Amino acid sequence: MIRALASHTAALAVAALLVATSSAEAQRRREEPRPQRLSRADILLYNSFPAGVRLAVTSVNGRRPVATDRPAFTFTPGFRMAGFGGCNPVNADYRRTGPSDIRFGPLNFVERRCGGEVDRQERAIFWAIQGANRWRPNGRGGMTFSGVRGTVSFAPAF
């Protein structure tokens, strides 16, 4: 009799544990936001990112580049950016979390001084890229990054 009572108690404890677990799982599923379905325009925007194309900087915060060696960058399909800011080579990882979202990891470069306006321009380019959180197509094959640290626009380099 004691053995039967112990086995019934154990069975009730297991059943209560299963009910509590499934209830908690159902509550968690209700709290998770459902992923939004992307529109055709969002998919086209995401796919229009110019990966693998060398892009030259056309403006930084509304100003044309002043460096004699034109700043240019390549954004690979493997989520890696490499380029030249006008004085120093630079590279970084990037990620795209949505159709127009972009984030960059730390920029890797060795800072060599070129002097004057070229240094200021390069810092502005790197600063704008590092702080970019949005991108949008710009012209034929170009793009513009914008964020809290500025705006930088690119066009295909020839």
C-alpha cells in the first residue's frame, strides 16, 4: 500500500512538472514577437546591396573628397569591408540585420598622418562608416550610409 501510494505521488509530481513546463513554454511563445513578413520592396532593397563592387567616396557629410588618392571601399558578400580612406588602408567586418540596416565592427587601420584636410576627411569617413546604422541605394550601383556620426555616399569606382 505504501509502495502504491509512493508511485502515485511520483506520477502526480511528474504530471505537475509536465503541466508547469508546457505552461511556461506556451507563455514564452506568446511573448516572443512574430517575425514580420518582408515585402517585395524590402527583399529587392536587401538584394540590391552592392557587394563585391569597388565603390569610391563621392561625399562625406555633404562635402566632396579632397584627397588626391580617391577614397574607395569594397564590401564583400562575406560581410567584410576593405578600402582606403585617402591616407590609410582600412578593413572591418559588417553585418546586415534587415533590408536597410547595417552595422560595422571595429575599423582596423594603422594611422599614418598625411596632414591637414586629408587627415580630417579620412577621420570623417571612418567616423561616419563606424557609426552607420542605415544604408540606401544611391544612383546606379552606389549607396549612402547614414547614422549618428554622419553620412557618407559612394558611387562605383572606374
